[in-house]
Amino acid sequence: MRSKRNWLIVLGLGVTVSVAAAFKLGPKTSTPYFTQKAQRGDIHDLVEATGTINAVTTVQVGSQVSGTIQKLFADFNSHVKRGQVVAQIDPSLFQGALLQTKADLESSRANLAAARANLAKAQSTAAQAQSDYVRNQALAKEGVISGQALDLAKANAETALAAVNAARAQVRQATADTQQKSAAVSVAQTNLEHATIRSPIDGTVVARSVDVGQTVAASLQAPTLFTIAQDLTKMQVYVSTDESDVGNIRPGQPVTFKVDAFPKETFRGRVSQVRLNPTTVQNVVTYTTVVDFDNPEMKLFPGMTAYVSVPVADAANVVKVPNGALRFTPELKPEALAAAYSKAGIAVPAKGKAAGEMPKRGGGSPFAVVWKQTSAKKLEAVQVTTGITDHTFTEVAQVLHGTLQPGDEVVIASGAPGARPDGGAARSPMGGRGFGGR
């Protein structure tokens, strides 16, 4: 019994070794490839970016005076008119200051009146002293009065004239003080008026930053009480456009965009401006593109994120290949690769590779080489010039060497272990979708 069991074990080991040897020594299969068909269709080259929806005109309503919010007459989403009262700051301090400055002004006016009266009195005294001096001069010539009396009359006249000049100076000072007090009244009146906050435009309140009882301090900077959007039926999208795309955007271009709030709807607008001010974040340079659009139903709100598409080029009914085909080069020895190029009539570059350039946005027709898989599972090189791309497919502008027709299988990646397709819906060597299928 034991010998029979040992014989079965030996027999099993022999079969295992034979099978392993058969797999090890069996013929190797050719390298499989992921392919996708060349197609005929349309290509739409788009600049895609994200942006933020904003009102065309947004005004921040602040306060030029400090105080406590006494009343609010507007809230979020309130529709307001130009000049409408939206808030009231407690006016009691400003009313008291206005009364005080008015009292100071009245006092200053009284001082001015007194100064003018003193001037008139001084002028009368000076006129009398001058008359006395003139009479004394005549009397002195006749010897009626002494020279000392004449000198005294002269001194009195000069003193009276100096008093007139002093009185005039007092009038000027009182006048200036009155003007100063009048200006203080104007300032106090203005502060009292500024305690009543009014809307500077017609619009909708999109933000309210204060509550009743809150103290606002305007000593350092004007605090923002409300943010008012002028007209929400006409809005804008501020789009952050990459520097590589900004050269293809022009004012007037049509734009489509979507928002998360209405994922099934497409909204339309037009480019109105490409701002020259760059923004750099982590070495990425972007420019702001402004898109105008109508919002008649006011469905879109300020601050929403918009996913924007700007068409920059179109090609209709053209042959197109997946972009992975333009990046693919088979892993062959240089001699075999050169022979494949030579067979197709393609000039072999210095290093034995005729790797094609990826097309640039907007066309330019660079040269490229794609590899077509025949029905016999052989590879053929085809040299083409490329047109525009939608970043999934690229237009074949012209076939320079070889043939390429819609329906031909072009290789997008090697199916060797560890290789992955570059993208697109590929067919694997075993049939069905490859790794890039969707």
C-alpha cells in the first residue's frame, strides 16, 4: 500500500515538472498592443477653465462716522433705490456737537459785532484827535499855544490812529473766528447727515455686515455695512485663464459655462475683456478673462463657481486619431525601427526615432508618426501632419507617407506587462475595452 502511494507521488511530480517545462520552453507570443480606431468627425478646440460669477457693479456701503447702529432698514436680498435710507447710526452725539458748534458760531458773531463797534469808536476818536491836531497847528503859528501843547495834540492823533489799526485787526480776527466756527457747524451738520446711511445706487443687498446695537468705528478705515450689487440681471464671470491659453482668447468670442446649482443647464456669454494683470500662484501664471452674460431670471448668484468653455477652433468632418497614438513609439531595436520607417518612406532622424510632436493649440500642422496595426497584427508607420486637438482626439490634416483611413486601428500603447495606455477607449489584444475604456 505504501509503495503504491509513493509511486503516485512520483508520477504527480513528473507531470508537474513536464507541464512547467512545457510552459517555460513554449513559444513566446508577439507583443500585444492597445488600439483604437481612427475616426471621421468634428473636433472642437476649447479653452476650459473655472471662474467666479460676479455682479457687473458691486458697491460696498460704509460709514464715515463712528457710532452705534440704531436702526436697519435693509437686509439680505433687499431691493433698494438710490438715496434710500438703509441704516441709521445713533445721531444724539452728532446733534449735540451741532448745537455746540452753532452756539460757538453765535458767540463768534457777537464778538465780531463788538469788534466792529470798537473799530467805529476808534475811528471817531481818531478823527477827533486829528481835528484837534490841525487846529492846534494853526494856533501854534499865531503863538496862542505853546509848542508843547502842539506836540501833545500830535501824539494824541497818532495814538488814536494806532487804536484804529488795532481795532481793524480785531475785526479781522473776529471775522476769521466766525468763519472757523461756521466751518465747524458745516462739519457737524455733515457728520449728522452721515449718521443716516443711504444707498448710493439702485440694486440688491447681497451682504449685510452689521446688526442693531453694534458699534462701528470709522477712525482707521470706513467699515463696510452693506454690499449692494447694482443689477443682477446682467452679470460677469471672472475666469482664471492659464497663460498658455490666453493668447487664443479675444473679446467677442462666445462662451458657454455650467454651474453646480444647475448641472443640466448650459449658460452662454461673451468675452468682454482679457485683463493684462497677471496672477502668480506657485509659479502658475493666470490672467483674468471677463465674460459678460445676461441673467434675466436671476437664477445665478454672485460667488457661484462657473466651469467655462471658450471655443477657439473647429474642424468639421475630418479624420481624427486619439492623442495617445501621437505619443506612441514601439519598443523596437533601432535597426528594426529604422527599417520600419524606411519601408514607409519616412526619413529616419539621427537617433533612429521619428517621434511626432504633439499638436499645439490652434493648429500649426506639426509632423507626427502614428502606428497602424494591420489585420495581420503587423505595425505600419504612417507620417501625418496634425491640425487642432480637443485634447482627446487630434485632426489629421494630411497623410504624408503611408495610408490612414477612418476605421483603421492605430496603436495607442503597448500591451506588454507594466505598460499602460495613454488614454482613450482602447481595445485590448483579448478583445473588449482596454485599460483606457470608459
